[in-house]
Amino acid sequence: MGIDIGQLEDQLMQMSAEGTPRQEFCEAISELARIGHFELLRKVLPGIVYDELWARYQQDEKTFAGGWRRLAQDMRQGFIQHARQGLTTFTRLQPVGNGGATAAWQEIQRVLDGQQNDLLHTAFALELLELVEPAVLRATHLRECVVAEPNSEEVDRYLDEATRCYFFGLFTACAVMCRSVLEEAIKQKLPAGLTRQERTRDHNTATLGNLLHEMKNLQMTGFDADFPRVANLVNDTGKKAVHQGLLSEDEARGCLQSAREALQLLLCR
């Protein structure tokens, strides 16, 4: 039986909408604020919500009432959609004075998030459900990364994070982590003294480019001759991610596939 992600989203919205404040809630707040009977809300709102709204109301009664009236007109999708929009306030820079309807719903949103409505739970669940189908498609482009010998727990963790970044659309972060995967894997192969020397020379940062250069200088044996070429592809994309801007999905996939191929070449025997 196939899993219908759209149906799961609909069910989640229905479950979360039960008991969640909607248009009537906003209109009531706006009207009581307008006629000067805001204190009546004390009987129907949780104490922490009332205290937050009362503090905002006292700052500017007219703006408060107008903001909640505008919010009531924009409540077709309810507070849940506003909670999803609110996630961007955590992930992006916010300009000073970003007022109006946005400030009106934000002023109570954070209070409700910690109360009975669990709006953030719903917002995150919907965000993650939207990631499922693209992640499944991206996973079909990969195969197991089978190596002849283990390297280190750190390499596994870096590779895991790089792959998950690719699955979930964090393409630039994926390339940065791919470079870290190979840096760690090479350091495990180099003599301990040389690794310490590289860290001292480059201010505690043994970069992938430097490590590949040292491998070439040492004329290290025991790994496939094609390894430097593939590893340099990863290094070039990683540097682009750090210094030149955001990467596309194709660039991230190519970088991840090259990193996995390089690991197989490095750990082939």
C-alpha cells in the first residue's frame, strides 16, 4: 500500500485545527480592544496569554485593535498557516519595525506555541512532510558506499550529515560537509606527525587542498591513483559553496557522489 503524503497533510491539518484559534478569536479580541473592555478577556484566556496581550494593548490601543482586525480578515487558513510563516522568523534576519498584521499575530503566536495548541508541532510536521517526496527521489540517485576497510566514526558521521543535507535540500551545506568527510578520511591515513604539522602550519585547519598536496608530495601508496582527481572535484565544489554562493541540487548531488567515490578509492585496501 502506497503512502499518500497529501492525505497525511490533510489529516494533520484537521487534527491541529481542532481547538485552534480562528477568525472569531481575532475579531473578538479586536472588538473588545476597540470598545475598551479588554479586561473581559481575562475570564476566557489562559493567564499567560492574557498577560501578553494586555501588555501589548497598553502600549498602543488603536494599533493593537487594528492589527487584530486585519488579522481576522486574513484567517482563512487559521493560525496553523501563520505558525508555518512564523518559522521563517527563526531562520532569517528580521528588519526593525516589521509591524502591521505580522506583529499582531506574532505577539500571541509565541505564547500559544508553548500552550495547548501545539502550533509549532504542526508547523514543523507539515514542513517535514513536504520534504518526504523530494528526499525519496534524491535517495534513488545513490547507492551504498561499500569500502574494503573502516576509517573512523567521525567520517561516518560527516558522511551521514552530508547525505541528509542532500536529501532535505540543504545543497550548499551538503558540499561543505562532503569536503569535511574527505579531510577527516585523509587525516586518518596520514602519519600522525604530519597531520599535527599541517594543523600548525595552517592555524589548526588542515584543509582538503593542503592534505591532497601533502599526499602528492609524500607519493603515498596504497590507494587508487584516481583518488586525487575525484577528491579535487569535491574540493572545488566545496570551495565554491563556501566562497561563491549557493549551490544547485545537481551540483550538490555531483559533489556527494564524488565524495562517496573518493572514499571507496581511498579505502579500497
